[in-house]
Amino acid sequence: MRVTLFVPCFIDSLYPNVGMSMVHILERLGHSVDFPEEQTCCGQPPFNSGYWEEARSVAVKQIEVFKNAEVVISGSGSCGAMFKVFYPELFHGHSAEAEAKALSAKTWEFSEFLVNKLGVTDLGARFEGRATFHDGCHGLRELGTKQAPRELLSHVKGLELVEMSEAETCCGFGGTFAVKYPQISTAMAEVKCNSICETKADYVISNDSSCLMQIGGWLNRNVGSVKCLHLAEVLASR
Amino acid sequence: MNQNRGDREAILGRVREALREEAPLKHPAERSAGGEPTTAHFREWLPPVGASIDERFALFAKLSESLRTELHLCADMAEVSAFIKKLAEEGNWKTIALHTGELISPLILELPPQLSPLLLQSGYDKDELEACDAGLTECDLLVAQTGSVCVTSKSAGGRVLSVLPPHHIVVARKSQLVTDLTEAYASLATKYRDAYPSMISFITGPSRTGDIERILVLGAHGPKRLTVLLLPS
Amino acid sequence: MSTIADLPRQQFQSDANRTANDAPRRAAVRRALSNYQTARDRTGATFTDWKSARASAATIKHEAVNHLDRYLEEFEQKFTARGGKVFWATDSKQARDYILNLAKEKGVRSIVKSKAMTGEEIHLNEALIKEGYAVVESDLGEYIQQLKGEPPYHFVFPCMHLRRDEISDLFHRELGTAKTDSPEELTMIARNVLRRAYVDADMGISGGNFIVADTGMISITENEGNARLTVGLPKIHVALIGIEKVVPCLADLALFLPMLATAGTGQHLTGYNSMYGGPRQPGEIDGPEEFHVVFLDNHRTRLLADPEQRDALHCIRCGACLNVCPIFKNIGGHTYGTTYQGPIGSVITPHFRGLEDWKHLSGASSLCGACTETCPVGIDIHHHLLHNRRNAAAQKPAAGEQLLWKAFSFLMKRPALYRLATKFAPLGGLLHPLVEGTAMDPVASWTATREFPAAPQGSFRERFRAHKAAKAELVKKGGVQ
């Protein structure tokens, strides 16, 4: 299958390894991976801030870029949810509504694509360590992604997965919220990270790099010993 | 008394104006053929009860236990009388408030001599009722699904008898046990038609609060204890 | 610069700063609510099909709210036929004045209240006390808050933020009772005070959870029995209810009562669910001689006029969205500065009290969606927070912020420019000069408490290009499968 990657702006510039891990995994499975270079950002930051006009002007570009894609795979639950759930809302009653819905229909979150579209759960990965999984809110509640990443991780040799008590609790990132209300955002990060630390895990894994930026940001400042990894990075390990 | 209805017309006008544009129904439920939401479906979704009278009773008993409702089966009126006598002695009761009724009237004659009855009739003294040790009432129904006792101002001696004294005793027959709230409302509708009593109350356990550190305390205001004495059908 | 319009936002930011740093209080609130979560999950699991029950509840509320005029009139007709009185109040003042006049006309001296958020909304107690009436809140939590002189912390659990020793000290100070660390003894202290209040009061005031149209009743849900006594003993009763609280049929409560209990407190059913159809009827032995229902608009019709957010009026005030909200858990109820706290409060307050002054509440959310997930009547709460943000930006864009997003979209619409820009600076630094040194500076805001990720060697697109080139090279050499 020809799969088209959607690598959102901050993964592109801050976490290139996440994108490359997805490329390796998909290529190993025999798929041809396409990355249209014209893609930039899904438009979520202005959308979440209330500037929908500005968000739409960015979003129509993305709709255009992915027009001919067969399936679009997102390595971020949040940006994937933007395509899948919020584009139809953003374009409700606008000229590009049909195209927005078409993009929504063919967009997949990475772990959902592997498990529920391709039917693959064992990627032959090996990764030594004790880890806990953070459910990013947009992946969990907008896309309903809960079991797929755990299914994939359960087949990683050497990995011990322990659930934390606050797995489904928001990490406090929330895009611009993290910098507009830093005191609340940081308190939320603290709750999340304390729950991570209680598991005595060496790693916290998520399918959302934006959450990991928040969690990692707090852990590196206050704890230091727990490492953040994107699901794709673990699944690509041999 | 004034017949002032306030801004009735203005508010209704604003409501009608506001409703000119329709709002989408985002989470539709199944509907009956007539297009109206139907109460018949509720049962399929709410906690299951079981079809037989035994299952119904078993659930009521189980919920009563977790609610700390004291449920006792009594073979006949003599046992009910004896049970009340025992409670009165244990609690050193001096007065018991009650109303007249098919199940209660015969009990009045059997009350122990040291326990004086306060019969609630029109225009009782609030202080006298407040000072009673217990309240004895009948009820309309018992609800298996929720472990509730349904009283009305008609069946249970007014609005307050079942909730002011510190110990509420209900005398009922097993045949009054219905499956769920849907059946309870249907039964009340049949019984009262357009002349509902001015109060219907589903009592689910004794008075309780969790307002302090979310720790359960019984008897926040009214009954610290709720006893249901159940006679055969 | 500080203007009147800035005040609620400033109060919010400064209270949030304080509460977010109060770790022990945050932990206590979280602990109380995690017990709630366990109870709620356990009870929810006993439903045969919670999702269908929820869709049904949403459908019924949709029907009620979208035909509100018809159902309110039906209620009024049934309720007045049995001797009840209905007063329609446009705003707080009209509702207060009606109740004050009634109390004056009837020679009322003391008033007992059972919990009513509408009472908080219109500041009824202050008005009554100012006119010389003795007013006692009878719900234990509300009573404690009244003694403490502060508003409810949570619209279902009014004093959930207080520890028992704080309540004991309060009672000791205000009532002269001996100190105790037993919640049971504390409850009994309040019980003894309040029993007198019911007997002595000449007027009872309550709210209402549901307005039942087809039988002309109001339904009140409570655990303590205080509302039963408030509606039962005094000779006049006033129920103050928002106009949106309608359900079409009495039988609908067979669904709503268990759902309200399950979502609100994790109980199968709340202790007392009582439906009142007017004053004492002929042949009945007690009950108020007069029963007034005050319908409160107070800008509910403004929310009703917004079809996109109209479903926010489906709310049954169970409090579930507060209980799961990570923002609420970390900043607490008072920080909101509103009658209705938490996610649903953040949605409706801008409609009730003005978007410009209250839009910050919609901004103060990570949009995690836990509220929407838990809502028993299917309100898209966090989507409405987004709608409020959009409406606020459209109504009065913040100059600096609009410029930022215009610059952002200018860049993101131009992939070549974006590539060029990200080649030289990581994304976070791109738009930074626009806001550097201002209150909006995201870098300063972030790095005050968190590390920023280390800049990687090259962007993904550069590495992907290299990867493709290497593969192409291999193919050319015939080295690939």
C-alpha cells in the first residue's frame, strides 16, 4: 500500500526520529512511504486559540497537499484528531467542507493504522526496559485509541509495560494553554509525572509527541531519570 | 394574594424567538415509531433486575443491606407488632408518630403501654412531632432496582412524618414491590390518575451525608435509621 | 493596565497561581474525587447499556429544551390548577424582589433554605439578610459554607475542600461547640441546630432539579432529607428554578434520577428524590399553604438563542464534569469566581455574564475532553469551550494575538518559506521575536517550570530526503530487494 505520512510541524523540527521510525516500520512491512514536502502544520494552534479564519487558511493548504493520498498516517494523536475530528467542524458550512470530510475519512493515527487497518500487532521489535504508557487525550477521547498501542507494545520483546494510575489524565500540555496558563499546566504535569514515577518505570511511552514534550520538560527539570519515547521509536527498535 | 406572573409574556417571547433556528440533535437515541423518545427502552439500559418476584426481592434485599436500610420479613401483623415493641424497648422510645391506615391502624392498639402514639391528623404540632422517637408509616411501593421506598403525602401520613423523626419504620406488603422506577411511575399513574398527592418521594436508605471529607454519615437531618417490615403479599 | 473588564480574568490568574501551588489542598481534593471516580465507575458498570441510556437522556433533554415554551406553559397550567403560583423572572433583581415582597407581605421572620444554585446565582441570601430575615442553609455543606462566609466550592459538594479540623474549628468559633475530629459528631452538631430551623421557619426556599411538564411537578434530589423538611414544614414555599430544567413527562425521571445519581455521586439513586405538585391539597394533613415556583431566565434565553451551544442547557448539574476535570482538581472551585464552576461553568458563564469578561475560563482548558466523555446528557462541553474561544476572538480580537496567528498562518501557508525558516531556527524560536519580552512570551512561560527539548540534528524532512536518496542510490546499484 502507498501510505502518506503526515509529520506535523513540531515533530518535523523537534522530533525527526519519530517520523523516521514510522518510515522504517512501514517500509519493513513492505509499504511505500510518501511524504509530501508541502505539508506544514494542521492549524491547530490558531484553531484552539479561537482564530478559525487563520486556522482555515492553513488547513486548506493541508487538504490540498493530501488530496491524492490513499491513506494519511499521523504520528501525533492530537494532529491526527485535528484532521479527523476538528476539520469537519472547522469547515462546517464552508466551501471546502466535502474535501475536509474526505481527508478526515482517510486519516489514521499510527497505532490504529497498524492494528486495525493492517492487522499487524507484532513488529518483531526488541526493547529492554520497564515502561508505562501515557494516553494522549486527543488520541484517547477524540479518536478512541486505547488498546492499539498496548497491543503493539505487548509484543515488544524485553519490554515490561506497567500501567500508571493516572494513565488517562491529561498531562497539561493543551497547546497554547501550556504557555497561557503555565501554573495550571505545570500542576497538571506534576500530577502526571508523579504517577509515572510511582510505577518505577525507566521510560514513558506515548503516541503523542506534544504530550511527551510537556512530560519530558517537567521530568527533565524535576526528576531526570525517566526517559520519554514515542511509540514508533520503541516499535522500530531491534 | 397577587396574581403577578412577572415577565411571563416577555420570557416566552424570547424563548420562541430563540427557538426559531433549530438545534441539531447530536447524540440521537432510538425512538419509537411515533418519533418520540420512549420510556419503554429505559429498562433495557438501566441496571437489570430479573423477571421473577424472587429475583426482585433478592435485589431489594441486597441493596437494602448496602444502603443500611434494615429489612425484616414478618409472617403476620403480630410479628410486626412484636418487632416494633422490641425496637421501642431497645431505643427506650417514649413517643411514636404515626398515621391511620390499613396496616397501621391495627398496630396502634398493640403498642406497648409505655409508648404513647402521636397520631398525625390535620394541624399537628410541629414541636411535638420533632420530639418523637420514631415515625411509623405505610408506603405506596418498594422499588427493587434502586432499593427505594416510595411514599406519598397520601400514603405515609403527609409530607414530614417519614422524614422528621430519627427512626422511620415502614410497614409494607411484599406485593408492593415493583421492578423499577418505570414500573413505579406507571403504577402511581394508574393509582392516582390526575389527582396525584402533592408529594411523591423515593426514599433510598436513611438520611445520609458525605459533605465532610466525603465520609458517609447517617442521620444528617431526619432518620438515622430506616426499618422496612415486610409482610407476605 | 487594569480596567473593570479585566478583573475576573486577573482574579482567576492570581487565584490559579496560588491554588496551583497549594500542593496539600490539591492532593486532598484529588483524593476525594478519586473515591468518587471509583464509585461512579462501579455503579455505571451495573447499567446494561450506559451509552444508550445517555443517548436517550440527551434526546429527551433535546426535545424539552427545543420546545421549552410549550413545556413551561404546560407545567404552569397543571401546577396552578392545583393552587401553585408561578412567577417568571427575567433577571436576578426581579426574582429577588418577588421573594422579598412575598416575605414582607406574609410577615415572614425566619427562612430555611435547601441547596439551590439559583439562589447563589441571584445572591438571594445577601438580599434577604440585608432586609433583616434570618436565613439558614440546611444542606450540611451549604451550612458550613454559610458559617464560613464563602460560596460553595463545588456545586454538588459545597465544602469538599475543607478538612474536618477546619470544620471543627469553624463550629467551635461560630457555635461554641467542643472540638472534635469525628465527621459524625460534626454532622450531629449541625443536625441539632438545623432541626430547630425547620420547625421555626415560616418560609422554605429550595431549588429544583427537574420541572416535570405533564404532571406539573418539580423534582428535588438530595441525600440528607433537608429539602424534604424545607418543603414540608414552613407554611410558605418558594422554589427558584432555571427555565431550562424541564423534562416532558414524570416517567422520564425513571431514567434521569438514576443517571443523575450515578454521574453525580456514584450512587444508584440519591437518598431522597421527591416530586412536589403544589401546596397542601384538600384532605392532606400538612405541607405549605402556598407554593411558589419562580422561573429564572437570567440570560438562559441568550444561550437558548445559540443553536450551536443550545445543548449546554441540557445540563442536569450532576457535577460529573467537575469531578473528572484536571483543571478543577488543580485550581479548585473558588478560582473560577462563578456560581457554576468547572467545565460546564466555563461554557455557560460567558453566556450568562458576558463573553468579554468570562472568556478566559474557556481559555483555561487543555481541551482534554474528560468532561465531554463523562457528561450523562451528552453535552459536547470541550467543543463549546472552543466555540467560546472562536466567538471571543471574532467579537474582540486581542491585537497582539491576532497578529501572531496571522503571521503563523502566513508562514504555514507557504511551505517554501516554512522550510527555509525551520532550516535556521527550531520552530519554537520562529515566531518568538513577535512576542519576546511580553506577557505572551511562550518561551519564558515554558522554561520557568519545564525544560525545552534539545534541538535535533536536522529536521525530519531533511532526513527523509536523505533516506529517499540513499534508497534510490541502492536501487540504481541493484542492491535493493
